Amino acid sequence: MTMTLAADDHAGRDQTSPHPLSPLAPAEIRAAVAIVRADPRFGDRAMFETIELKEPSKKALRSGGPAPREARVNLFRTGEPGVWRLTVSLATAAVASAEFLAGAFPMIQLEEFLAIEEVVRNDPDFIAACARRGVTDMSKVCVDPWSAGNFGVPGEEGRHLSHTFCWLRLRENENFYAHPIGGLNAVVDIKALKVLRVDDHGAMPIPMNEINFEAQFRDSFRAPLKPLDIVQPDGPSFVIRDGVLTWDNWSLVVGFNARESLTLHDIRYDGRQIAHRASLVEMVVPYGSPDPAHARKNVFDIGEYGLGKLANSLALGCDCLGHIAYLDAHLNTMGGEVFTIPKAICIHEEDNGILWKHTDFRTERTEVRRGRKLVVSCICTVGNYEYAAYWYFRQDGGIEFEMKATGVINTVACLPGRPSKYGVEVSPGVEGQLHQHAFCARLDMAVDGDDNTFVECNTHAEPPGPSNPYGNAFFVEETVIATEGAAGRQVDTSTQRYWKVINPNRRNHVGRPTGYRLEPGHALTTFLGPESPSGRRARFMRNHVWVTAFDPEERYPAGEYMNHSDGRGDIVDFAAQDRPIDNADIVLWHVFGLHHLPRTEDFPVQPVISTGFKLIPCGFFDHNPAIDLPPAVNAASRQAGSSCCA
Ligand code: CO
């Protein structure tokens, strides 16, 4: 039996019933809230941190039967510590499980951002500190709420806090990040919604030059280029039906939640499984300044805020070019209302240049095929910064993830010409601090099935001698890593190290296990001291790859409830179980990122810099899987006349 949902319930999806892995529809979010509100343990005082699909087990999914819809719900109460972790059965309209975590803190909520700014601007100590800096019009002071970490500062213990930074906005819409107010931080108790403490580390002259990026402040623009239009007269080549996105030989389910933003499920090529689930599950931005005002800057944008609820509503023709399908994201407010971000997810195709080519130099016969890629993306704004996440699916079986970082770098005041050693002066009196953006992807691999094996591949030179008489020989040594304890690994360029996930039970036509190779992007070195307050909480950065045995509750590499955490319950603890991972259901975690040393060109708004990784088939197919692309000549392409080459 199929049921028809209201038009808004799966907007943008051509389907009649939710896929078992599709995100909760608005009606389901409302139902979950009503079920919780009706339970006397929670009632009207419950505030909702997150309401998301509790994904059905792999067993339930594979059984083919209807998977009962369940919601994961995190609750907290105003003015009280702790988080309730619930499973809500939508099928039976009951709270199926409830656990109270007294020491846990929720993510900082969207609604709290502006409330924190307001309470700081109205605080007498903060007003006095601003006055000492010559700032008396508090309406011009902008306060950004940062997560506070866990620094053991007396008086902060057990509190849910925001550590704030402030800037001055000279006039409406002006770029306030050009005017950092130095040495001033208010610490806000989020539960009590009051300023716990104002730290005045000493005033610094506020740089007052306007440095804007909004078009309204520009007198002139460079001459525009001629139009470049993406035209698909017959529409795009993908469809979304019953929650399944299919394009070319690919199929997958697109999910979305408040914490991770995009999630991809049941990724297949030609019907063959590659990954059960793939998403970005954590990121942390450690800043390198020892200045007491800035040493706490080590923000986990996914675990402490939630990237998904900060997603933009995308603009056709600006964010997204061509023939676009958008999906809305349905999330929840703290009060339990449905919070919809229209057009949060963009799905489209892009030309991807040539995919393969060969010219026989004897006959001058040429075979060439252009490739195309399917792109699934979203863009999230976290305070001063934008993170634009792109998943690419290539016709040769490759999967790529790209994270584009843009927005405004975080700024601090410095004396003109005298930036600190830990930053770069990007404009007179404005310093951008050295920092990193470390990302962690969780790749629940399922190469031709759940049971997979993790293999490290190192290239070695053959030792000189009879087996290498000309000194040129090298070979690849493959090592199966059989336990979690041994699977925390780092990039090694001296051996051209890479990793693959193979299915030891499936063979290709040369008798080798089918597999996918992880091609790391930028390998980051962490500069956080291992026992430092931030280093203890960012232990996932210590390796570039981790492999763990699948556990549906091991979702986040810095821990599930990691706001103010002390680091426990993270991926180091997952791996310390030392479970077997050979021919088992395994999860590959990849850590990569940007070592961001700001440039003058990064200000006032930073051109995109990007990082990411690739998963490419490695013995998965018997031949080039794109050999069957039909020859084609794009009829709309034109040879430019002599006017452009004069
Ligand atoms: Co940066």
C-alpha cells in the first residue's frame, strides 16, 4: 500500500511514500513533538535540540519489508543541565526509549545566537569595557557567539557557555569584521542567558577603515564577461523517485540533518553497493594564537553548532548554475516547530571535461568521450564563514567530496605594521590568525556487501642487488590491517601510501578482491598539544584515517555530545576496543583539511579555497566502466571567430 503525503511533506521529491532512509517529513517532525509533549516526563518544558530520522538497521533495510519510522530526539530544559536522548516510534506514537545524560550539553541553537548577542550588548560590564575603547553606541557592536570548549576556568564548571568576540559596524550592512574590538570577551551562561564574566585583556586601537564586499558599497565593477549559459533542452538526466536519486549508472538516497547537513545513503553503481552511508561528521577549526583572548578558539562547527541548521536557502543562477533540482530541509526549532530551509540541497549535472581519449598515431583515428558528473551540494554559513560541501559522482565510478571554504576570515586588531607572530596583517590594523580547518568524513563502506577489509598500500624501492640491477625497481606492498587498534594511520608521501577497502569475498576477472581506493586530499598535521585543553578534544586529528567496526551509535569522531566535552567518547575510545575489522562491517573515517595561513587576498571576503578526497574504484570493475559511453559531439559548441583572436 502506498500513501500520499501532503504536498509540503516531501517537497521536491517525486514520490508517494518516504524511502526508509529519507529524512523526516514535516508531518513526522510534528508527530514526534506531539508524542514527546504528551509524555509527562517531558511536557511543555522540553526544548528540542534535534529531531532526526533514526535510520533503520541494515538488517531491517535488507529484509525488504516496511521499516517502521522512528525519530531520534534530543531534549533539554531551559535553565537545567543535561540532555534527554529519546527514540520516538512514529508508528506506535510512543517514546520507545529515554535516557538522561546529566553531564551532556546540547549544541548551541540557532535561536540562541542573537539572544547571546543581545544579552552581551546589554551587560553593564561589557558596556563599560566598550566605553573604555571609545565605543558608546552599543547598537553598532556585533557579538559573535563562539563555543567555549573545556578549559577548566574556575566558575565555568558544569555550565553551558558561549565565549564571545566583538566587532564594530560603522553603518548599516557595512563589513564589521574590518573593525575588530580587541581584547574583549564576554562569557555567557546560555542556560541562564546572562553574562557570567567579561574578560578585558586590554584595549587595542580599533581599525576604522571601511573595507566592504557588498555590491552596494562599490562605485564600479570590472566589465562583465559575455554570457555562459548551461542549457539542457530536455532537462537533466537524473530522477528522484520514491526517495532514490538515480543518474547514469548511479543510485543513492539523499538525506539531511541539523548536525551533519548532507548525508548520502546506499550508494550504488550498476546496482552494486559501494557505501551504506557517507557524510561529513565533524570539523574543528583550531586557531594558533596564545593570546588569552583567542587561545580558546577551537570551534567544532558540526558537533557544537550543527552545520545542517546553518544551511543556506540557495539561489538559482547564483549559487547554482544550470538545470537545478532543489530539496528543502525540514528541521526543528527549539520550541518544536518545523523549521524549513527551502532549497537547502542542490542537485545538478556538470560537464567534467574529457573522461577518456586516445589517438592512434599511425592511423590518426581518435576516440574521445566527455564525462559528466552529478553534483549534490549545500552551503552552510557558520558565523563569519561559509562551508560549501559538494559530492560528485563520476561516470567512471569515482566519488569525490569537495569542501569549498569562503566567507570572511575571523579578524583581530593589531597595531598597523605589527601583526603578531601567530597571524598575518591582511589590512592595516586587521590581522587574520593562523588556523586550520580539519574535517572528518565517516564512510560506512559496503564494497559489494557489508563485509569488507582495510588494506594499506606502501610503495618501496627494491633493494639494490641482483633483483634490482639497474636501481629502478619499485613495488607495492599491501598489508591487511585486521584490528581497530592498528588502523589509525597517517599519510606517508615517502611510500606514496594509500588505502583501499576491499571485499575479500568477491573477485574481479583477474582473481583480485574488488575494492575502492581512498585518495586522500590535504593531510593536516595538528599543532595542538596532545594534553592541551583543545588537543584532548580533537584527538581525531591525530590520524588521517581510522577504521572501526560498524556501530550505529558511533557516529561522531569527537563524541556524540561533545559540546564542553573532555574528549572522552571519541574515536580514540571507539578504536581502543580493538575490535576485528578484517572481513567485517567496517567504517572508514578520513581526516583532511586546510592549513589556512591567511593572505591579504583573503580579505575582505575570501575567494574559495578547497579541500576534499576521492574514492575511486580499484579492481571493482573488470575494465574501464565508462567504455560504453556512446560517442557524441556537442552540437551547441561553436568555434570562436577571428574576433577573439585578433
Ligand atoms: Co580559514
